[in-house]
Amino acid sequence: MSAASRARKVHRKAGGETLWRLSESLRRLRKARGYTQRELAKICGFSTSYIGNVEQGRVNITLANLEALAKGLSCWEEDLLGPPPS
């Protein structure tokens, strides 16, 4: 058995700062566009609870989901990960 096949899958979690920036930006952009969590979830194909969990910084989202959120909010992915405006 090779070393690669013996390797354990490691579950990594984004740092607190990254999750905080994502959650704050998502909430700010969602509200700026006048969407409820339910409306954004429907646009992006997610559950309302998933949107709530992302806004609370409880989940480590995939890049595909980040892209779907950005598309649903008509913004760039960087707008969701960058520092909030001053």
C-alpha cells in the first residue's frame, strides 16, 4: 500500500477572520440588494438554513458555493472575502 493511499483525509476549517469577513460581507450585500435569506437561498439553489449558517460563520463553504453566492448577489467572489468597507 502506497503512502498516498494510507494518508488520512484532513478536514480543514478556514480561519476565524476569513469566516467573519465572508459572513459580514454576505449579510451586508444581501441586505443592500433587498433580499431575505429565503430569497437569496432560492436564487442560489441553497436552503435558507445554509444561508443563515454562512452568515453566522458556522460553515466552511466550497469555492463552488462561493461562486454561486457571488452570482446570486451580482458581485465578484472577492467582494465576499475582502475586508468590509470602512
